[in-house]
Amino acid sequence: MSIFQSDIWKIGVIDAPLSDILKEGSLSSFHVHWLPEAGSFRFLADPFGFWHEDILYCFAEYYDYRTRKGEIKAFSLDKNFRVLEQRTVLSEPWHLSYPYIIEDNGEIYMLPEGYKSGKLTLYRAKNFPWEWEKVPEFSFPCAAIDATPLYYDDRWWLFYAPPSPSFARTGELRIAYADHLLGQWQELAPYPFNKGKGNSRMGGTPLCLDGKVFLPTQNCLNTYGGNIQFISTSLPLTIHSKFENHTKITAPPHFKRFTNGIHTLSAAGNVTFLDAKYYAKNVLHRALIDLRYRYSK
């Protein structure tokens, strides 16, 4: 991490389905309702929305440069997308991010990224959305990064980046499948379906349209989370599936200072969540934060 340039993200919601954004090919004509920023040298990123009993909830990574560890926060929103309540709902000794929400057989699950724990962990809602518990019977072969599930053709699919080698964390797209969410999971192929930092790491919810699946991936060629590169392939998925670049989504000028990146586009019914970043360059403040962190260890 460089003290000369700190990524600061914030999250927002658009009152339109993800399919509209994909067809438009741009965010320029969409109004974003921004959630409050997290504070100095803190940020909110990786938003995923979920409707429950007619209330819209948002789950996101909350990161503080003072601790260098992400936690998962949940927000309940009113009909105008204003925050009614917010709480930290998941915290572990390791970094957490990318809190993908899943509904299956009447249960609600969260599948966050936590590869520094050495495994991929599934959580079940005990008291949605504020209380979660680990699901011990869930098992996945590796500590998948930004694991993104899709239920299609009576089967669960998982798009993810492997934790090693380090290049693969932003440079490989792998696919696994299982008959049930809890497993057993198997790799669709012993090789990545995409390779390269421009279109391999997942960045939101898959979208099935017109016999194809469209995946939002992170373009990390010039900066981490520079923009969203949609890729697509025909369905059904097979060992021979080939992905092609589709639409690229960038942060438009009306995002004002938050135009240095976007790395999540996620669907929640007829609304879409996103994040956007700017570079904080208060070097002295960041240096003091880093010194305090070093001497607190």
C-alpha cells in the first residue's frame, strides 16, 4: 500500500435493473443515490443488495486503513434509498469483503471473500440481516476470491479467482459446479476460462439474457478496480465455453471526484448497486495512520 495514493470507495444504488445498464453500455444517464461516506481514510465497497419482506438491504465491505481489515456492514434502506439502520454484521480475525447474498431452499446465506483465512466460508442468517453463523457442512476446494454463485439449469455454478499464485487473484477466472449449494463442488475445467488482469476477477452478479451469461469482471490493468468489463459466453456452460469481451462500464463525470474506478455492479431485483473510488493524497495523514498501525502490532 502506498501512502501517496489511498483508494477511497463509496457505494450507491441506481433505481434501474442491471440489464438496463448492460443494454445502455454506460452509467452516464443513470442517477445514483449515494450512501453516506464511511469517514476519513475509511471506505465502503463491494455492495450487494437483497430484498426481504419488502425492505431493501445492502451488504458491503467496510474498511479502515487504521486496522487494515475489512468487516461486513449491513444497511436497511427506505423507499428513497436513505439509510434507516446500519450495523457491522460480520467480523473475523481476517479481512472480509465481497459479501454475496444467496437464497436457497428458504434459507439466506452470505458468501464473503476471506481468503486470508485459508478457506471459503459460507454463513447462514440466524436473524436476517443482523446475525450470521458459519455453515460447517459447506466445503470448497480452495479459498476462492470474490466467489460469485449462479443457479442455472438445476445446478449451482461458482465463478471465482484462485488464491495462488498471486497473479491469479486478479488474473484468472475459474468455474466450479455442484448439484447443491453446500457441495460437493468440482472444477468445470482444470484451467482458467479467462486469463489476464483486464477481464478475469469477478465484480458483481451474473446476468442471464438471450441464451448467454454476462459476467461483470474487474479491469485491473492500470489500477485495481479501474472499471467493469462485462464478458459473455453462450449457455449452457461447458468445458469448451469461451468468454468474449462485451460492454465496458466506467465511472462517468457526474460521479465528480469518485471517477478513478468502479469494481462492483450487483443486481437486487429492479435496482442495481455499485461502488466508485477516488484517490486520497493526504500523505502526512496517511503516514501517521501507518505509523500508528505499525507500532500497535
